[in-house]
Amino acid sequence: MKRAQIQFDDATYAALRRRAYEEHRSISSVVREELGKALLPKKPEKRLTLKDFPFVCAGRTKQGVLSPVSERHDEALAEAIFEDLRD
């Protein structure tokens, strides 16, 4: 392990000291842990593909008079709620 000297502003030092006290650790161990996390290589975000959404196009519906429902979804929902209330 190598020794290094660093300086903190008052607010950062107070936060470090408080966290170290709460976790029953030294300030050095808190700094080492956080620096270790910050310096890890970032994993690239996985790009989503169509295979990640197997439910897309999984079903079929009877669209009835409100076809296409993709364009008239509010009317279709209102009709479905109204029919449900009648039952």
C-alpha cells in the first residue's frame, strides 16, 4: 500500500468523518473504498434489441368498429369501460 497526502474542503472532510464514525471505520478506508468504486472501468450499457421485448406483437385483438385501435385507443378504452359498467 502506498501513502498519499490529500486535502479536503471543510464540508467534504466533515462528511467523510461522519460516515467513517457511523460505519465504525477509518476515514482512510472510506476514501479507499469510494476511490476504488470511482476508478473502476465503466461497463458499457447494453443496447436493447427486439429480442429483449418478446411480448411485442405477441397477441391479437378484435378491433371492431374502432379500428385501428392504435389510433383510436382513447375511444376504445372508453367503450370498454362503458361496457364493463353496463354488466
